[in-house]
Amino acid sequence: MDKLSVFIALTGLAVLLQASVLVAMYLAMRKSGERFEELATEFKTKLLPRLEQSQEMLVEMRPKLEVIVDNLEGATTLFRSQIERVDATVTDAVDRARLQIIRGDELLTRTMDRVEQTTEMVQKTVVSPVRQISGLMQGITVGLEFLFAARRRNGRRGERTPVPQDEMFI
């Protein structure tokens, strides 16, 4: 066999192989096409009516949904305004309470300062002089007792009564 015959035989074999691949592809495509047609028919018969019903329901419900959305928007706006009012009220109450606490603290501080000043003034003007007078009175009392006791002793015995200081230096 010569080379030309071998080449022709190989080319024929390649053409036959290509033709068989093309026939297999045609059959596979035809089968896939049939399956797609079945799916399309099933889609048209089963899903398309349900989609149409869903669309009709959405068309019917749209006004109701719009009312619901409008109501929610109004309620949200009202709720926000109420929250702002409550916040303003609470803030005002906290500020007033803070001011009252500060005023009470200042009042208490001033009162305590005045009590301390009054205590010092009473100490200087009343207690110190009373102590001094008390000390003076005790000194006078002790001196008078000493004098009266010495006269009594001298009057009875006629002798001199020893002074307590003299007794210490024995």
C-alpha cells in the first residue's frame, strides 16, 4: 500500500468519526429539546397560572399594603415625636433635680459654716468668760475657806495654823 491509500483511508475514517460525533450530538440535542419542551409545557400548565394568581393577588393587595405602609409611617412619626417629648421632659427634670441638689448642698454648706461661726462666737463670748469667772470664783471660794478655816483654828487653840505650803517643806 502506498502512502496515498493510507492517507485516504485515515481521512475517510476521520470523516466517519466526525459524522458519528455530529449524529450523536444531534440526537442528544433532540433529546434535550424534547426535555425542554416538556419543562416548558409543565411551566405553562403548572407554574404560569400560579404566577398569574400571585400577580393578581399583589394587584389586589397593593392598596392595602400602601395603607399599611402609610399607617406605619404615621405611627413611626408619632412615636418619634412622643419619644422626643419624653426625652425633653426627662432632660428638664434631671436638670431641675441637679439644680435643686446644688442649691441644697450650698444651703447645707452655708448652714454648717454659720453653725461653726456661731459655735466659735459662743466659745469666745460666753464659754471663755464663764470659765474665767468660774476659775475666779473657785479661787475666791478656796481663799475664803482657807481664811475661815484658819480663824476657826486660831480661835480655838490660839496658835498659828500651819500653811499647807509650809508643811511641804519639812
